[in-house]
Amino acid sequence: MNAAGSSTPTASAGVTELPAGGPNALAVTLGLLGDEWNLWILRFALLGSRRYNDWLALGGISNSVLSSRLAVLTAGGMLERREYQQNPPRHEYSVTRKGQSIWPVLITMWSWEKQWAPNETQPLPPLRHSTCGNDFTPILRCKECGEDVDVRSLDSQMGPSGDFSRSVPEATSRRRSTKSERRPEILAHTMELVGNRWSAAIIGAAFRGARRYGEFAEITGAPPAIVADRLKHLTEIGVMETRPLPDRPQWSEYRLTAKGTAYFPVVMCMISWGQRWFRSADGPDIVLHHKACGKRFEARLGCSVCGEELRSSDIEAVDLTTSVHVPGSGWS
């Protein structure tokens, strides 16, 4: 992994106010981050890519895909477009504070992918915490009390904008990439969960406690055929499993496997990021409280080896003899 430099975040992009009754913070977050090209562009933006040709030179992405994704990320406030030449007009893209602060989501995705992706998937280099010098796994923690958190540690209630019909990203028409323009999929397995809007909705419903087919259909509002297809797919890739119902052995319920449960830190980091930067006029989509301390939950990450809170500037992706820092500072 190589970087031409690092990107200094700009401060111009602040909180985006969402209209009452429209898509909520979760839907907007999934729409932005459930796209492999958006993540690919952000990854290299954080490593120093700023100009159109910087991404184009990396190979594998077409002009049309790059232009459309840069427009989406700029509209979402994650990149800022600036003119650096007038004749002919040329622009560059700076990472905003909103874009830079996505690093906990990327780190937890990276860690989950490294542990759970199929063996035939291109292996990811380990993450190293420069503070202690060890390869690590990010540990989800409560911002308020610093305690480790898992799916059983939180109480959740749907907020005023939390209706699931508002939590599913709007459908998009994405042109399928040709073989000549497809990059090696660094987070391919992660995209199985968040790259399809209904898969993401099913996973969210499972973390809310849904187990039976009817519960998934009711919570997500998805058509029956889609619910059945997504449950089947998530079972096939090992994220969910079927178990016979105690009272009706001929029927099955769906439970998250260890692999599915391990995705919880990604979900929590996405929710924390989305609620920080996208706010619905009628209130939050979900309200989380940490049972142990009773405070509103906001995600933080700790090092699995030394226990210190992770800061983006102290994280390296180790690739053979080359280390690349994740740019930024703390949780800004």
C-alpha cells in the first residue's frame, strides 16, 4: 500500500440538516458508505489523492464512475471541490472534517473483513497501533465511561425519524462495472452486507431482535420475495443461520452467527458517524443508551493490545515492509 501524501481535512462541511419526513441519518449513511467506489475514493483521498487524475492513475475506474462518485461525495459534504486552475478550469477535492471522521467505520470494516472474509479473498494487511507497536483489533467502547461494549450492552429505542421506511437508502441505478475497470475489491465481503440496501436493512432488523420471517418483513417493509432472497443470501455467506422453532419444528427462525454478531462495531460506528453529521428535523432515528453507565451511547474504539483509545494518527496499515498512516487526528 502506497500513499503519495496525506490529506489535511477542511472544516467547511458541517452538519447536514435533513428534512422532516424524509430519509433519516441511517439511510443517508448507508447510501454513502454502501458503495464500493465511494469507499475506494475516500480511502485514497485520506491517503493524499486530491485531483481527478490522481484517482484515474490508480487504474480500474472509468471517467463516468469517478465523476459521478466525486459528485456524490461532494454533495454529501465528505469532499470539497476547489478550483486550482482557471484556464483551462481544473479542480481538486479536499477531505472535509466530515469525510476525515469516517475512519472508525473504515477501520472496523477492515478488521471484520480481515477476520471473516473467505479464504479465497485477497488478504488484507494487519492494522498496527503505533503507540504500542502491536498489530491490533479495534474494540468498541462507550465514549462516556470507556467500557467495552457489545450487542448486549446497549438499550435501543427507535427515535422520531426511526421508521424503517425512512432508514433504507433510496434505490439507485448503478451501471455495472466492466471487467477492465474493476478494482480488486478490498472490502468485497463487507459490501455483501452494506452494498445492498435490503441486506443492510435485514442486518439492522436482526440487531433489533428480529428472528422470524414475518418480523423481518414487518420491520423492513420489504416485499416478501426480497426478504426471502436476502435471508437466504445472508445465510449462505454465514452471517445468519436457521434454527427450528421450539413450538413449530417444521418452521425456522433466523439468528446472527458469530460472524454476523462480529459486524456490530461497524454498525455502531456507522450510526455514530451518521447521527453526528446528518440530523433529521424531527429527531434522531435511533436512541442508544449504555446499560452500565446509563449515558447516551456514542462509539469509540480502543486497542485490543494496550487498551489505549485509538486515534487515527496512531494507526498504520502494514503491508510487507511499508506502513501507511491513517491521516487525521483523534476523533475530529
